[in-house]
Amino acid sequence: GLSWSNEEDFANILKQYVSSYKDLPLYLYDFKDILRNETRSKSGILRGREFYWKALYSFSRDEAEHNVFYEKMKTAYQNIFRRTGIGHMTYLTFASGGAFSKYSHEFQTITSAGEDTIYVSEDKAIAVNREVMEEEVLASLDLEKDKLVEHRAIEVGNIFTLGTSKPEALEFYYADKSGEKKPVFMGSYGIGLGRLMGTVVEVLSDDKGIVWPESIAPHVLHLLALGEDEEVLAEAEKIYENLSEAGVEVLFDDRADISAGEKFAGADLLGIPYRAVVSERSIKEKGIELKKRTEEKGKIVSKDELLKILKPSR
């Protein structure tokens, strides 16, 4: 079933297992569909009431231990967004904090489809959410207002310090080295996976369709068999089987009732990183026509070359 985020649930579970400082720190994560009573549900998977969420919760002995892990999570999330192809447009953004922390941190990706407004410092590679855009905040971050650039953006992830408020409310304590009872110190870290996918599509698409980064593409290769010639189809099927056996993820379009132009347009729309074409021409040239989605022209390569090109991408 659906639920909200699960900070309290994880804390209640861990209460049964944590009693000493030796039991900490702990880091629990899950992937699940969660619910938000979203008043502005729109824009498809970019903002919905139900969405797929990657959550991680940290349980530390104290603030110092928490801060070390918190910085690691900043770096980890930045690496994730870099690998998904949007790192160059995604900024660590200072936003409103909670009861314990002055700020929370959002990861905001610049796009005209975004609903948030952020102010970016290119020099420091950080941003400030409009909701905390005040002179006091800028001074604390050593930022000058006239050097910030306003952008629309989509929040693809967030991390924030929960502190001890929830553990205290739930009576989640541990005994430190001296035997003194202390509350566990918590942090929360999340990425909306559906929203991340939608943002990648929004940011990286061109006028022909999606341009999937190889790291998260549903397939590595889109294989097209052109025409109704039996030799062409047999050759394409053989290539499909060989690549699949080698562990390459292939989307095979063997439809005989679709024109070459329609197949090419469909391949561009789906945006798989590589497109391979088997045709009478490619067979005559003893190879396969290979083209990257980001390039205009393809080239004839041998079967061995094709495998060498595709295999490292996974």
C-alpha cells in the first residue's frame, strides 16, 4: 500500500535493536511508491500525488558523526546526477530548514519546465531557493545578490538534517561510552526517481525526441531490420541473438509493415543511445550501419567492432 515517507517507521524498528553507542551509526534505505497530498498535481511524473521514491535515513551518535555522513551524501547525490547526464545543470540549493537545521539542501535542475525559482552562483556552483532569498542568508553564504542568476528549476532530490527531535518524540535513545542516555541523531535523504526520469527527458531531449544517457537508457542499442527481404531479417535476428548472449540490451524492431522512414523517426523519438540498421546495403558492405543518437550520420562497422563499441557501455 501507499504511505508517506518513513522516518518514524524506521526509527521505531531500530529502537528494538539499538541500545548502545556500539550499535551506531546505521543507514537504512528503501525504494517504494509514496503518497503526497499534492495540491498542484500536474506535469505528469514531474509532480504527482503518487511517485516512486528512493529514501535513506541515517542514525548517528551525535551531530559531528552525522555531519561527516551528510557531506558524503552531498557528494554521492552529485555523482548520481552527473551519471544521469544532468549534473552540469543541477545545483546544490540552499532551502528552508527544519526545527534543527538552518537550511535543508535541494538538488535543483535548471529547466524552463521547472516550478521552483532559484538563484545560481556560477562561481561557487551553488544556488539559493527563492523562499530563503534574503540578505542575511546571502551574507552567511558569502554571496552577492547582483552576481546571482535567476532560473526556473525542478527539484530532483533533497537531503536534510532531522536532528534529535523525532528520536526524542519516539523515545529512541542509546547509552554513550559513559552510560549516559542520549537521543539518536537523524538525517534524511531522498530522490524522486520518476521525477528524475522526467527531468532527464525534459532537459536532454531535442526536436526529434528523447536522448537517453547510456548510464540509464532502457536499452543500449535499437536494432532495425529494413525491408521485407528474408536475408535481411535472418541477419538481423542473428545479430540480435549474438548481442543478447553477450549481455547487450537490445530493442529489436523487426516489423515488416513499417517504412524505413517511420522506423528511423521512431528510433529518434525513443532515444536509445545507439541505432544499428541491417539492410540490403549493409549486407553488401559486409557490416552493420551504426549511428549514435547524438550524431547525424552513421557508419558501417563489422560485427566484432559493434560488440566492442557496445559492450563497454554497460
